[in-house]
Amino acid sequence: MRILIVKLSAIGDVVQSLCVASALKRGIKDVEISWVVSEAAYPILKNHPLIDHVFLLPRSRWGKMSKDLWAWPKLVSEVLSFISEIRAQDFDIVVDLQGLFKSGLVTYFTIAKRKIGFSNARELSHIFLNEKLPPYDIEKHAVLRYVEIASYLGGDTSNIDFPLAVSNRDRSQVDEWLKGFNDFVVLNVGASWPNKRWTIEGFFELAKKIYEIWELPCVISGGREDESFAKQLEDKIKRVGLKVLNLASKTSLLELAALFERSKLVVTPDSGPMHLAVAAGARVVALFGPTAPWRTGPFGDKHQVVRTAISCSPCFKRSCSDPKCMKEILVDDVVNAIEKVLGELKSDTIKHALN
């Protein structure tokens, strides 16, 4: 059986969707899995042992080309070439895991007999399906929705996992960076929405508490857009004489996963790296504000979520002039969540450090 998964982005969504590929490989004999993905998440699927073929849809590049009239002939040529490529494949099933108009179009252009997705998929993408699952509950965790589809297709969902293709080279590079660091906590500072970020002061005070209580140094992670934030945090931590390593913008996605593998714990806002940390087997303390952890939180029971009780959270807005939901997250609450995850110190030790 040949199955095409359409899940273009974002990074965290693609990571969580790996549970579908894993379940299908376990449950269906001789299944061949292909995947359509856009640029940001492509490194996660490239050379992945569960994915037999990856089709790269260069959405960002095509978006830029669409704004330049002189590039339109090349753009049209590339789009038609991509459509021809996926139409030439003899897929038995196409699964639209994205459930948006753009993924619906990709599904439509295949010639698979079965085009499967949820009947209440967004942006009218369900009109491109010929086999519709009952409407999903929007308040249900995204992973459980993916598992529902995997089970419908005959996958073995007795175990929900998100296998990553982290290589020995990825781990060796991380080992090189981590010389002098044994046990450590990762502070992942980045998030795709500005109002998902925690404050520099919050991370700084947390780094001090982590060293005071657990005697663990911190490693900072983030993307290129987080370089300034991470450098300011690094400088503040160094000024009080604490050991810190700043790897923001230095790692690839799979190197970041290897870093998470090595960590004692990852503290992070709601982000793609949060889901990458879960997939890598790390323990996670997740900081939530404008989004809902019951929908998109770290999946599994070994993690903790910290959020305020502010009435407007979650609002699901991508920006906010005064994101109190994140600014008002208390360092002490994060420390308590870390203690629950690590479970290594007596409560009176924690209380002493918080006073």
C-alpha cells in the first residue's frame, strides 16, 4: 500500500504527525509512506527511515516569487512541475493531516482513489476529500486527532511515539559544543508568535534558581530571530558568575533534538522546539499564554505546563500589545513545576530557595 501524507508545516505539527507514520509502519505490512512538506520542517523528514519519499513544496520561495511579476513564468513552471510529479505517483491513499486550503489543493491534485481527512477541516479543505472522518473535537489534543486517523487507516496505535532521525553526526556536534557540560537544563527562548515569549528577566531569575537548587548550568537555545534575546540573557547570567552556553541560532533542527536528548530538562514556551523536545525524549516544562495546552501542549504525562489564571488566556491571537499571560508567569511557579518533573529534592529545600 502506498500512502501520501500531506502535512506542510509548522515544525511542531510535523513532529507530532510522526506518530501517524510510526503507527502505519507498525500496523500495515509493506506500507510505503511519502510526505509533502514545506521548507521549515523538511529537515525533520529528510533521510527519515520511516518516510520512503519526501516531496518538498517550497511555499516560502513561491510566496516571494509571486510578488515579482518577472518571476511568474518560472513560478508557474515550478508549480506545474510539482503537480506533475505528485500526479505521476500511484498512491492508494492521500491523507490530509493539515486540513487547510493549501493542503486540500495538494490532495486534490493527486490521483489517489481515497482522499481522507476530517469532515470539519478548516478553510473548506474538506471539499477536496472523498472519504471523510466524523468532525473532530477542536478541544481534543492534536496528537489524539492524528492517532484517530492512523487507527482508521489500520495503523498500530498501541504506542504513541514521534521517532526522530537524529544521526551520530548530530550527536557528535552537540558533544563538541557541550565540552565541560554534563548535566544541564535547556532554556529554549524562542517562539513563533511574539506574545508566546517569556521575559528575559524571567529566564534570568530562573537560571539563578536552577543553579541554586539543583546546581545545574543552563544552555540557551533558539533560532536566528532569537539571537539578540539570547545574547542579552547570556550576558546577564555571566555577569552573576554562572556558567552558561548560548547555542541560539547555531543548531540545526536535528542537532537541537540531540541537545534535548542530553538535557535534564527543557524549559520552553509553546513552540516547535517544545514538541521536538518531547519527541527527543526530554522532560519538558512548558510556559503557556495565548494558546491552549490541552490542544497543543507537550504530549505525555512526564511534562508540566505553567500558565497564569488571567481571564483572556487563551486568546489564540498572534500578537498582543500587553501579553500579561506570559509576563505574569512567576519564576517560583516554574521552579515548582521543575521540581515536579525532576522529583529530586525535598520540598523544604525548594521552599528555602524560593524565600
